[in-house]
Amino acid sequence: MNPPAPWRKSSHSSKEVECVEVALDKDCVRVRDSKNPGIGTLNLPHNTWSAFLSQVSGRE
């Protein structure tokens, strides 16, 4: 089993701003609340994450 990927936060975020962190694992993309990481993660298939990014960036 591979070790989990490290969590990454947007370079546009700061310590005062709530945002999400993302970890790109081999099998899925994990998303969590950066201010409250202990409440759990949302695990998404890579194709779902790609569709989400396309939608929010207007590239759909």
C-alpha cells in the first residue's frame, strides 16, 4: 500500500481565511477543511474531481 499523499492548500489562501486542502492519492482525491481537518475527508474519484475543477474554472 502506498503512503497517503501530502495535503496541499491553495497559494491564494492565508491563515485567516478558511479553505480546503487537497491530497492527490493514486486511487482518489481527498478533500478536507483546513480549519477543522479532524472532522473527516471527502474522497472523490479522479474524474469527479476533474469535472469539478472544469466547472468552477469555466472550462467545461
